[in-house]
Amino acid sequence: MPRFHVEGPLFAGQTLLLPDDVVRHVHVLRLQTGDAITLFDGRGGEYRGELVDIAKRATMARIDEHSDREAEPPYRVTLAQGVAGGDKMDWLIEKTVELGVAAIAPITAERGVVRLTGERALKRQAHWQALTRAACEQCGRNRVPHVAPPRDLHAWLADLPAAADGELRLLLSPRAEVSFAALPVEAPHEPVTLLIGPEAGFSPGEESAIIDAGFSALGLGPRVLRTETAGIAVLGALAARWGGW
């Protein structure tokens, strides 16, 4: 059944005018009046609905009932990702959303090839947020991860609150001595932050600042993964370890 994200709040019994991006999708899928659809607003659960009027520029849908179905993992991971160049960041965001990431913080660093400031940074953030909504529509999630504005690493670290008891802050580093096997076997109740550098990694000074902020350096074995591979690999491994599948 086609799934669409709509800014809420939604409620059963409502008839609403679908937003332009959803209308375009309805036409691309060649849906017809009377076709069943699923709508979600990100507050939890989803709504079964029906298309009741389809026009070229306006489409109406009736919301019939709410389901509390969720597809979230039993843990909460924020991915702090060094901004990757080209279309790597788009692909990475799409796949990590499918794997259950709860929030994404794009990070700029000394060795990063991408520099984002001002209006360009805001446009990229809006683009990435749209990707998370589309990924949720595809994969069945009803809670849309938030994509933060791109931040310089040191500014981002300075705004981090003190780590709570049981909170995991993990820096992926090829120089780490702690292996993945050392992570807890049970899913933690506190948040997990996973920090990954850009293509060329973090500088030694940046790594020192990260460790000072309460992060533990974590290694993934003898092979060095690309920045667009590392987060996906770890999230998949955490899903297997902590019951996210």
C-alpha cells in the first residue's frame, strides 16, 4: 500500500488536501479515486486512508482509522556524520534511516572536502530532511529522524550536554584498541551517539577533542571502511546485536 508522510496533526475521520509533493507522487504511481493509502505525520503510528478526489493539482484523501504500528528499534542512535562529498551523503542518509537511526548530525571537519555555511547549509539540510521522509515512506517507519543543520565539529562538541550514566558515545577510528565485541550485549536504555569522520578522517587534534568530550574510540577490525560504509555497517551490526531486526 502506498505510504505518504504528511505534516500533521492527522486524526481519524478527517478529509484533507494532500500537499503538492504527495500529489505528484500520487500521479506518478497512477493511483485512482478509491485507492487505499497509508499516511503518517511522525507523531507515532499511521493512518489508513482512501483517495476521494484526484485532480491535476489537488488531491483529497479521507482518513479512516489509526494503527499504532511502529518499526523503531529498541534503542536510539544519533549518527554524527562527517559530511561526505558528492552524492555519498544522500545515499548514506537514506540507508541509515532504513537501518533505524534516530537522528542525524552532519559534521564538518578540518580534513573534510565539503564546506557548508549560510544559505547553502540550510538548503542542504532541507534536502537531507526530505530524504529522511522519503526513506521512512519506503521502509515503513512512522517516526521521521531529525537532520540537524551542519555544524563544525568543535562547535558541535561544545554544545553536547554532559553524558548521562549508561550513555554510549562512540568514535569510529582505525587506531582504536576497543573492538566491536566489547560493546554491551543488551540494548542500552540511554542514547547512543556514533561519530564518524569524513573521507580523510578526523585530525589527531580533533580526535583528542572528541575523546575529551566523553567518546570512546571503537575499531571495526583490520579493514578501513569508507565513511559512507562505516555507519551502515555499524548500524547493521548493532541491529543484530541489540534486537533491531
